[in-house]
Amino acid sequence: MPELPDLTVYLERIEAIALDAPLLRLRIGNPFVLRTVEPPPAAFAMRKLKGTSRLGKRLVFEFEGEYFAVIHLMILGRLHWKKPDAPLPKGTGLAALDFEHGTLLLVEHGKKRRAALHLLSGRDRLKDFDRGGLEVAQASLDAFVAALTRENHTLKRALTDPRVLSAIGNAYSDEILHRARLSPFKQTRALSGAEQRRLFDATRNVLAEWTERLRREAGTGWPEKVTAFRPEMAVHGRYKQPCPVCGAPVQRIVYADNEANYCARCQTEGRLLADRALSRLLKSNWPKTIDELER
């Protein structure tokens, strides 16, 4: 699922390309994507794009007269900027926003259709889409700690909970925890003051660094490579590959529909976290430390 760095660059490029341009038409390629009935797509015709914003992982496009298009890309939804009146791709094309000088396509790969488009009239309706997660880039350490410790959860769960922190998902939570040298399963209320500061700094720095990296990569073009798996990442998607800090093989825990990637030497004092499937299968043969695994 696209997270804060990718979403930020999407919005920056849209504003650079289409701000103050009138929307000629809003085409719906798959009726499933449209989750509202009022206002209709036709009501957006010839309204200028006045700005963009983000509510968690939702992208908000504001048009003249307080008309809003709110897009949630979910896992496999993506945006593409194409030539004017570009056709909607067969099977994957969900919606198209046609401007005079180009078309913004909303597509979704895979068999499931989870991406969503809500059309709204009136700014007050946006509050229904705000999950309340803290925007870390604008937050103080005290506000960060308060949000994190409001309930006691694992760090992995807290970082990815949209009610706690805004627009962080599976990929960047792995990178943040590796940078902070903290176990994904450590409890939020068990952090020391020094660990709270490390996690706060790591969260802000990882998100800022990746946003800048993706911004440079897109340049004056369009961010076509929106993916959760990048070779420059420290641990996410790098199972069994060497940790860039210590060289130990990156570990992975699979649970429910998610996974956590971590370095045992950097984050868990050499201890291997129990994978629910493998540790039950191997039982007493399950290695307890990274040293046992390497032997």
C-alpha cells in the first residue's frame, strides 16, 4: 500500500501539473470504485483544481466550490499521468480525471477491487475520513509519546495504526524500527525515555529521507515506480539478505495477512522472534538467537 512518502510525491506532482486547471470531465471506468451518490461525477466538470491534501492514506483533490474527490488507493491502486483523453485500461482502469493537457488515471491491479473514490460537496464532510492519526512531521516529541502510549500495543501495530500515526504502513514501519534499533514486538508503554526519543527521531527522519529520495527520483516527471519493495531499504522485503549495518541476515515474521522484517542483531539483542508457523513446526529445534541460526 502506498505510504506517506509515495502519497506526498503524488500530490506534489499533481499540483505541479494541474493546479488551477479546469477538470473537463470525470470518467468512471468501474462503478465499484465510486462509493458515493451525491454529488454525481458530472458536477465536477469545468471546476478548477484548487489544491490537494492528505487525510492519512487518502488523497484529497479540492475543486472550485468546495467539491472534493477523495481517493484511497488501498494496496494495489496507483495513479498515472497520461496524454489527454487517455483511455481507461481494460480491466484495471477505475476512473479518469481529464484535464486539457493530460489525464490522471486511477488503476488497480489484481482481482480484488478495494480502491475507493468518494465525491463530496462541502468541506465539513472531509472529517468523516480523518482517522485521527498524528502527523509526525508536524508533531512534538510529547505529542508523539502521548499518541503512542494512549494504548499499550506492539510497536509494529502502533506505527501502522491509522488512529495512532498517519500514513505509515508495513514497509516504512520496518524501516523505522530498524533505524530506531527496536523490536517490532516491544510494547509501546515499555519504552524508556531514550527509546521514545530514538523512535520519534527515526520516524521523522526515515519518512523525510524517503520522501526526498522519491521526490528526486520523480523529478519533473511522474512517480511511476510506486512500490513497497525497494533495494535501498534496510530490512523491508530483504529477508535473508545482509543487514546494511551489521551484516546479519534479515529475519521475517509472518502473521495474519502481514509480516515484519527485522535484524535480530540490531533490534532484538540477537534473539530470534518466534514465527507462529515455523516455530510451531520446528518446536525445540527452533533457533533462539541469530548465532544459533548462523551455526
